[in-house]
Amino acid sequence: MESGFSANDMDHIIEADRAHVWHHLTPHKKFETSDPLVIVEGKGMHIWDARGKRYLDAVSGGVWTVNVGYGRESIANAVRDQLVKLNYFAGSGGSIPGSLFVEKLLDKMPGMSRVYFSNSGSEANEKVYKMVRQIAHKKYGGKKYKILYRDRDYHGTTITTLSTSGQPQRAEQYGPFTPGFVEVPHCLSYRKQWDVPDEEYGRRAADAIEEVILREGPETVGAIVLEPVTAGGGVIVPPEGYWPRVQEICRKYDILLHIDEVVCGCGRTGKWFGYQQFGIEPDFVTMAKGVASGYAAISCTVTTERVFEMFKENPDDPMDYFRDISTFGGCTAGPAAALENFRIIEDEDLLSNVNEMGAYLMERLHELMDRHQVIGDVRGMGLFCGAELVADRESKQPVDEKQAQAVVGECLAQGVLIGVTNRSLNGLNTTLCLSPALIVGKAEIDEIITAMDNALTRVFG
Ligand SMILES: Cc1ncc(COP(=O)(O)O)c(C=O)c1O
């Protein structure tokens, strides 16, 4: 790796970072005793820090984002070509990459037909919340305004998306929150909340949603937002029977179904979108991270024509449209990068790789579980896996969170970057997370597993 910067330059860069950069999700005292990790280059599955150390990235940029891997010149070129031609015009107008990208995207999403551009997962989700509230005003005299969200799910960092945080530690100290959002129970069968046989658990967990709807009054509930597979809340794949029942409940009570694909979307689970794994027919789908693999900021709120029509039923109403704007939703770099990103996923047949390598990763994680008692559960879908650490398999008592973080630290020391649930769930930030880029091969998975094996032995014996 040749960065073009001398060791002295790098010292300066690290010091400037330590002095002035306010890092995400990082306790402020941390860099008083250690250097910030400054990443200066990436290629394929690897990144290099400012000291020239190489890491195998098993978490796609830390947060499930760089789906097609680092250093993709064709995406950089597509963005550059677009920027010199036209960098920006407000989203009230159109653009060439915008049109071409929505066409490609909707081709992967039968039943969906409208795409609203913005810049982050939080923003894409908040657009849905606004749409649902507006529909409540237009069709239900303002009454059907409540939005349900699920314990353990996460939908963003703004005050209103935090109002739908099923991860209490993410929301701590940021209240008061926006009213009108109501929690439903999670569906993780490893930590059962109802005493029913395994095969009935999915349906039982979905029944709990109906119970909340009946308690709140179905005439007050407009929508429910759910991750297809919960990500930061511990990699939770809903059990068999869950999704068909959720769909049935939504139809029964005229509740719009919003699927948050910010993590699961764009190939991560082995299909284009996570909801397609379960045969769900959503009314809204939101996506961000993997849409352009982090080469440009872009998020999408995708709806059906039925939803779009609800905003143009009464031409005499001055609010007969979605009165919203996202300034940077008009940046053309996002759809230009996304278009090329999707072309890569298609042309390199990355969905097949996700399915093949996802199965291999799961097999290797189960082997690790056989060797290490501390792994209580392994779960996931495609290249999106979690290993929950417990002090005792019988009682499922979680390990000390510091020990889970130590495993991540020991992997980092070996040059492998893995993740762990991070200040999300009280006492349960103990699930190790893996989400390598969709291009990962067997040799790299072996390297990840070896690093985890060593790290688990060092921390737990
Ligand atoms: C499922 C889910 N939805 C929404 C978000 C928010 O996305 P952003 O950080 O781009 O606002 C995240 C972020 O991690 C997420 O995991």
C-alpha cells in the first residue's frame, strides 16, 4: 500500500483527528489513551490504516455498507463522469442516472413502483413516517396515525426514528420522543417470551402484534415498520410462520407494512431484498447502506402505485401531494454510483456468491460453536451472521459485554475486523456480527474463522 503520505504526515493526520474529529459511537475518553483508527485505503476485502497495517474487513465498512468491496474504479468513474456533466439539480426535477437507476431498481422489486430519493437510512424511514401521517390526515381524519415498531429493531438516529428504536440504549438520554409510536415484542426464538413449541413460535410472536393493535385500537394504527432480519439488535431471523401471519394481520386491520431494508437490502441476504426471502408484499421499502456500497450517499423510499395514488385523489386539496424535500436527494452522484453498483452485483452474479459463501460461513460458525461453549447461538441469512456469546448455555446468561468487546479487539490485533452489537440492548450487547462484502471467498472466510477461534481461546480459554 503506497499512500503518498510520509510517516510524519500520518502522525499529523492522526493528531488532527484526535484533536478535532468527533467520532460516531465512541466514548470521548477513548482516544486519550489510544490512537484513533484512521483508514486510508481499501481494495476488495481489505483496508489499510495510517500506519500501513492491513485488515481483512468482515463487516463491510464497519456497518454493513461496502457490499461490492473497496476500490471499484468503475463506480468512481461513473460518479466522476456524472459530476462533470451535472452534479446537482433539486429533486423536483429529474436526472439521467435517477431515471435509469429507478428503472433498474424497480425491475428487482415486482409490485413496487415509486422511488423517493434522500441521503440516509434514517431519512428514508422518516419519509415513510411522514407519508403515513399524511395518509392518516387524508383518509382517516388524522386518526390512523400510530406506527408500530418492534423491540430490538433499529430505524435511525434522528429523534423521530429513535422514537421507533427497539434498542433502548440507542435512545437513552435523547428523549422526550415523538408521540404516536408503539412497540411490539421481538421474535427471537433463542430468548423465548412465550412457552409454545418451536414450530408455533413464529406465529405466536406475530400474534403479539395483533394484541398490541387491539389494545391501541385498530382504527388508530396506520403502519408497522419491521426489519426483515433484525441487524444491530442481534441478527434475528424471524422464525417460520412469522411473516405470513404479519401480512395477514396488516391486511385484516388495513395497516401499511413498511420493511426497513437499510441493512438487508441489495443482496446481503442472498436475494435482492430481504423481504423477498419471506414472500412479503410490502407497502413501503426503505434502503440506504448497500444501495451504492458507500461510494456515494443515497437512500430510497420505495412505495407501491396504490400508496402514490393516495396523494393525488383530491385535486382540490392544496396538500394533494407529498410536501417534502431533501436537498441532497437531488445529488446525481448517488444514483450514478447506485446504477453501477447494481450492474456489478448482476454481472458478477454476486447473489449466487452470497448464497454459496453464506452457507459456508454458517457451516464454519457452527464448527466454531462446537469448539467454544461460550457460543450459545449462531444465526443469520446469506452474508449476514451473528454468534451470541453466553456464560452458560443452559441458563443463556450473557457474557460480560467487555469480554465480547475483547474478542473483537483480539481479532483486530490479528488483522481481522469483526463487529459486536454496540450499546443497543441492556446487558445483551454480546452478539458478534459478521457481514463481509458480497465478493468474499472461502479463503477469507477461513481467515475470519481462524481469527475468531484464536480470539475466543484467548478471552475465554
Ligand atoms: C436497519 C437500519 N435502519 C436504519 C438505519 C439508519 O441508517 P443511517 O445511519 O443511514 O441513517 C440503520 C443504521 O444502521 C439500520 O441498521
